[in-house]
Amino acid sequence: MPIRTGAQYIERLRKTPRDVWIRGTRVEDVTTHPALAAPIEQIAHLYDMQRDPELGPVLTRPGPDGPIGIAFVPPRSYEDLVARREAFRVWSEATLGLMGRSPDFLNTTLMAFAEEPAVFEELGPQYARNVQAYFEYVRDNDLFLTHALITPQTDRSRSAGEQQDAFLHMGVVEETSDGLVVRGARMLATLAPMADEMIIYSLPGLRPGDEKHAAVFAVPIDAPGLRLIAREPYDDGSRNSFDHPLSSHFEEADCLVVFDDVLVPWDRVFLHGDVALANAMYSRTNLRQHTGHQTGVRGLVKMQFVTGVAMALCQSVKTDGFLHVQKALGEAIAAVETCRALIVAAETEFEVGANGSVRPRFQALQTLRMHLSSAYPKVVETLQTLGAGGLLMMPSAEDFGSEIAPDIEKYFVGAEGLPAVDRVRLYKLAWDLCGDGFGQRALQYERYYAGDPVRLYAANYLTYDKTDCRRLVDRALELAGDPGDAVAAVRSRAAEA
């Protein structure tokens, strides 16, 4: 089956009932629900882009039965990495970097799994076969996946296996002849109501005693017993695109996922019961490099976007002539270029796997993840600061068609005759990005995207290859020598003088 069209994606959603809840009400049809219809259209547009005569060659490659998304194709060279970056960029720019879980993200995950079958084969050859078969199924049907990696924030002082309810955190209740039965909850399933399938695995950190929580598997979104409880939407369908240009298009509907004794067939189980292997899988499959490449490019686009808004805002009222404003914008530009440089460094210093596939260098991508966790909040704060009180004072779309329209057009003009409608439109965009609940969610998303920033930096120190740094320190210490020799040398030079 070749790549899907947007219409085919939407039709599959319409024909696949799912147990989705928003504001205490079950959603009958996600494709028509006011809070979901707009983001579904955005995802559909991404699929249509794959069939565009100009973009198709960038976004796809030949597959067994027709073109497939490039994220499914293992890179074999530096040129392949650059081509993947370009494809990631095109899709990221289509959503302004605001959709953190576009289909290409988990496509890279499945590709990483399929490239490292030996990891799963440690539990038995059937698990490696399951991974390969599922990868091909998703690839050849061009499906859209979400995932849920995190346990609910209940008692963080206890591991998953130590909670008062043994299955508060999702775990395996029993093994049957048909598969695993799982119960409990996971979060944070971004875009889950509009996905076709869900893949479950854990971030490293499981402890002995968590064996029933060490499970890697995939289920369709409509699996019996699978329930999605969405957070309160930032747009319930009542927002207009002038006042809320971003939240009215890119709502991602993060969900708590409840597994009410869901049966996972054996052919969709990739790993279970082995805490050590579940912890090691994340690094041993090189998942973090492949997904980090996609998220790094998306992060760059998002940084470019918010920096561009800040520059446009200042230009609209001519504050960009002031030195302190130029400094703030220059710092934002430097943060953007740091993102770009780290992506290029990761690609040019690529690593080669045993099977001949290549992957971007881990340390560069990990540095980018840490950089984004602080750089994005800082540039958003810069936008808030430079927008100042103007961000709080913008009229609504309805005002332009009312009796007070002459006042609006007079008092909201920008510098050099910029019409009020253009200035207000720009400030509304900025507020949606930096002040509204939608924008704050986007900020929080980046701050904690790779986990707790404190732990992330600490792990970076603990795992960093310190050889080169230490070698330079040792060279400097050699210059110091022994104290007696050093004093004697100075005295000898003085005597000679």
C-alpha cells in the first residue's frame, strides 16, 4: 500500500471508534469533535504533503509496494542523514514546530527497533520477529502512532512496583495463551485521540521488583479496554483564528491512558518481564539518536519561529533600534544558531552501527536536548518582555467590524503606517505563543521534553567521556612539576641573571 492521503487518514479515524473522553463526555467521532477536528486536519495535511509533486521526493523514498515515509528508511550515509533532516524540517515548518508528535517521530522509533533485532532476540527469536513484522505493518500502511512513556505522578518516592495499588502504574496482570493482559495507567499520550496505534515502552529507571511493569508492546487505539482521558483543551472549537491563530490549529490533546485489562496479542509483544533489558533498550536500539534527530530539527524550527515573532514584534513599533532590545534579539538568534550547529555536528560526526546503518552522534543531540530545555523558555520570556504591555491590550476580531472600528484603526497602528489590523494580528500571534495557556503548554513541553532538566544535566556529567578534558588538565599539571624543583628552577634562573 502506498503512502496515505489526508482523506484516507481521516476516513480511517472515522471508521475506528475509540474510547476518548473530553470534559467528562465521551467523544462519538473524533473527526468532527470541535476540539479535535482542526488538529486532525493539520495531520491530514502532512500526509497530503507526501503526495505533493515537489515535496514528495523530499518526504518519501521507494518502498516494497510504493513510496514510504523517509523516517522509515534506515540512513546509510551522511547524505542520508542530511536528507532526513530536510524531511523533518519540511513537516516541522508545516506545523511551526508546535506539534511535537507528528507521525515521523515514532516512525523513527520503529525503524530503530527494527535495525537492532538482537536486543529483542535476547528474550527469544519470536520477539525480534514481532518487532520486524510490526515495523513493516506500520510502514506499509503509513500509520500514525502515539506513545505513553511516563507513569502517573502519584507517589514519586516509590517505584512502580511499590505503589499502594499494584497496578496504579500500568503493568502485566497475567500471561495467557493469547497474550499479555495489562492494567493501570500511563501518560503523556500526545495526539492520542487522532492516532491509529499506540506503542508502549519505558524510559530507563525501572528497578528490581518492577518486572511486571517492564513491557514493550503495541496496541491499536481502539483496543477493548483502552481509554483515553484528554486534558482540558485549550481550544474547544469556539476560538477564531484571528485572535488565536495557533491554539485554533495545533491543539495536541495530551491524554492519560487507562488500560482496563487490555489484551495484547503475543505477536504485538516485543519485550516483557526483564527490567535490565527494558532499561537498556532505550540506548541499545539507538532510539535516542534517531528520535533526537527528528526532535532536534523540530526544536530548531520552533526556536526560529518564536525568535521570528519577537523580531517582527519589535520591528512593528520600532523598538528594535534600542541597544538593549538588539541585545535580547541577538541572544535569541545565538540560541537558534546553537541548535543548528549541534544538529550539523551530530550529522557530520555520525556513528556507524554493526549493520552498516548510521546514526547522528549522541552527545551532540543530547546537548541539544539540554539546550532546548532552557533556551526555549528563555526566548519565550524574551518575547513576553519585548511585547510588554502591548500584549495585554489588543482588541478582538469582532472589534474591527463594530462601531468602534475607527478607534481601533487609529490607536492600534504600528510604526511607519503599519495598519492596525496587521499589528493586532501580529500581537495576537505573539500572545498565543507566549501568554495564552496554549503557549505555556508549548513552553512546559520543551522544558520537560527530555525529562527533568536537573537529572538530565547530572546524567550528562556522569556518562560524559571525560578523556579529552582530563588529558588537558594532566598536561597542565605536568607544567607545574614538584614544588621543590619549581623553586630551585626559579632560583637558578635568578642566579644566572
